[in-house]
Amino acid sequence: MNWLVSRKRLWSLGKFIGLSLLCCFLVISCNNPQPGTNSSTVNTTAGNSARLVVGTTLRPRTLDPADNYELAGSNVMTSLSDRLYTYEIGTGELVPQLATALPQVSADGLTYTIPVRQGVVFHDGTAFNAEAMAFSLNRFIQNGGKPASLLSDVVDSVQASGEYELTIRLKNAFAPFPSLLAFPGLCAVSPQAYEIGTGKFKPREFVGTGPYRLVQFTPNLIRMDVFDRYWGEKPANQGIDFQILSSSANLFNSFRTGQVDIAYQTFDPEQVQSLKQQAQSNGWQALEEKSNVVTHLGLNAKQQPLDNPVVRRAIAAMIDRPLLTQRVYQEQAEPLYSMIPNTFDSYKPVFQTTYGDGNVEQAKALLAQAGYTRENPLTLEIAYPVYSLTRQQVASTLQEYGSQRLDGAVQIQTKAEEGATFFANISKGVYQAVLLDWYPDFSDADNYIHPFLSCTQGNATDGCEQGASQSQGLFYYSDRMNQLIAQQRQEQNPQTRAALFAQIQDLIAQDVPAIPLVQNKDYAFGQRTIQGLQVDPILKLPLWNIEKASS
């Protein structure tokens, strides 16, 4: 109402009262839309109904599963969709969803035969069958969206071999393929609502088979209603409103004042600490769970002096992970000693046994071996995206640590880059070292190794010229690593695969193409009326299990 205050003359009392009443009427009208309204000003105040109001700062770019490759979109699509396979919550066990059983795999590991569910319909009423599932997977590949290579790199063909049987032929044997099929983007979409063709996306629509259907998608609000024809168990609530807030401060305040039922992603460490401390006195639920998100320090093996493995080992020895988790993360992460997180059985803490934490004497000895001393210090530039406050603090802590505890033998400089510039420059080899957050595509140890260390073209002298290692800015090349990665991707026996992953982790500790730093923790906060709130490392926030009791 600032425009009223700025008027140069006073309004009469009668006019003022009349205008006030009009404004009240308009506010009430805007916050109580009639059915069918598509306004972004829909009232989503928590506690008004059995609908869940979920507050987040993550704003989806698109809800088209063939083009979404961001966490924001995946969080929403998980509730709207079904995949062939999903995970048993809290266990990491792969279970059928639209499939009725795990795949039958041919002896050569190339052909997967999958029976699919009968009696399923899409949100638009179209019947689901194997043909519809084949359409969905082929569209994912052929439309050329951001995540298309996840399938196109490994799949040769997808076809319906019966009305309710799907056959997928791979280019090469790929043991974690069933886990890949649980990726949110590999969900079933209606053939009547979508089409196959390069770039033919529908970012603001979603027509799948999941327990909820999309009814509104605006920049600040995503509304989902329960799908009354859902084939499976119906959700425990009456619908979900994703309230997308502009900052972590707004998310923090919206939860504290009861405007959202659940607050999830993302908070600053100080805000998490504050909400945890106030949880008991306010009756809030504060959930802390291990996450499968990790942070590495990637080293460019093609740039001097990091082309010398002795220098890379010296940097590995100087890293003090407990210091980082205390000072930067406020214990909201835990030390990570392998590129594979400790949520996997194949985790082997090779950096702990080989280098320890803050091993100053070992770091100095390795630096001296490479010719670096206080008089001739190693200079290292660490780059990170400017929007990441946490990575900025990690870089600053490493900078301070290098100058103070290594007697000036290491001089670290930090470089903040605009996000798009940062990611464009990584694959060009612009940076010496980069801080990388990794959100896995699917739940298998391979997805923490292959996307960083495999190389399709290169040699030991020139480094990786084409492949995952080049795209991540590491430029690491090793014939032995390529062999081990290929073997574990083809190996069907779990014990043999685990042994191969052990060898891979040993080789990483020896060659140090990247240095694992921390494994993050995941946090969600719920009001006292929320029942069934749970955070899962893979599925994140299973909203369909959450019920809201009357306040």
C-alpha cells in the first residue's frame, strides 16, 4: 500500500474505508480461486487441508523426462511417474514397479527381457503396455535431450516382443543396467501426449502413470492431485503443492512460520543447525540421513605441475577432511575416503589408509621429492562455481591450510566462476583443479567411477582427449583403469564385481586423478502434523507415504 502513503493529499475517511474494504475483498478473492484457476497466487498455506505443502528453493527447468537432467525436476517427476524399477525405501534394494519381475538376461549379457504390468493407465486415460514403454524409452534416446546419452551409449534397440513383454538389446554387456532403468527420466509417458523427434519436448506438461497427476506448473508453484485411477496403493495425502521459494532464507522463514508443511532442499549449514536446535521446543521433525551426493577435488592431470603424480599425492596427503566437515559443513557431511560413497558395500577407504588426514609430514616429503619447498612453492589454483557458498568455503579453507600448516610450500589461489562459464571451461582444460559436486544418475558404484575416469580416446603421454575423464576436467588416462572399468561393467557376478571395484579404488589412490573430500548428509524438516516423513538416499523424499493429521 505504499502508493497510498505517497499521495500528496489526504483521502476522505469514507473513501479510505471503502478502498480498504475493496482491497480486502480482492485479497480474499485472489487467495481463494475458483476450480480450474491456473493462477500462481493459489493459497498454499500449510494446515488448511490434507494436501502437503512442500517448500523448496529448487526450481525445475522442465518436467519433460527426456530432457530433465537436474535434481529439481527429478524430485517432482518421482511423484508423478513410474519406472520399470524402483527401490525399496530405506534398503537400496531394486524392486519391480511397471515391470512385474527383474529382467531375464541372456548368457552374453546383451539381451534383457522384461515382463510389464497389466491394468495400468496413463493420466490421460491411455492404456499402458509394452509398446507404450518402448515408445517412452525410444523417445528418451531419439529426442536428444540432456540425459539421452545415459541410454544411447548402452542400448542398441528397444521393442515390444509381446503385448506385455519388453525386449532391450544392449551394445555391450552392462551389469548395472537394471539400476539405470530406475533413473527418473526413464519413466513411462503417454504415446498420445508426446511424440518422438529431435528437440520435441513439453517442458511444462507431464502425462505419466504415477500416483499423482500434474494440474499446475508455474515458476513458483507446482500442484499435483492424486490420480484416482492409479494402479497401485493410493497416496496417504490428498495432493502436493511444491512452493518454490527464491532463497534459502525465505525457505527457512516459511517453515518457521508454518507456511509450508515440509522444508526440503536447500538450506545453508547455519539454517540447518538452527532448525535442528529448535526442533524439540517447537515440535518440529528434523530428519538427517546419509546422502549419496559427494564432493571431490578434481585434478587436471594434463596441466603442470599436476601432470606429476607425486604432486597429486602430496595434495591428497595434505587434505584434512575432519577440518572441512567441522569448519565448512558444521558436521552436516562426513569425511569421504573413496570416490565411491560408503552407502555401497564396495566402498574401500583407500585415501584414509594411504594418506590419512592432514598428513603434513608426508605432504612435505612428497613435495620435496617433486622439487617444491618454501623457497620454491607449489602454486595451485582451485576453481568453483560462484553460486556455491559451500565450495567457496572449502577452497578458502584449503588455501589457509596450505599456507599455515605446510610452511609456505603450497600456495593455493581460489577462482570463482559464473556457473555456465565454469562448466563450459571444465572440459576445455582451463582449470588446474576444480571442486565438483556429484549427484548420481543411478544407484550403482559404476556411476561414481565411469563418469569421471573412463576415457575413449587418449594415451599416457597426452592424457585423455575424449571421454568422461576429459569432460570432467581430469584428463586422466590409464589403460589399466579403462580395462578395470570395462570388466566391472560387464561382470554379472556381484562378488567378482566387488573385487574389481577394490582394484579400481586402489588404482585411484595410487594415481590420484581426483581426491574425495566429503559425503553429504540430507535434511528434511516437517511440522508436528506430518506423519510418515522419511528421507531416502536414492528416492529422496517419498511424498506418497506422508500423511497430514489435523492440527
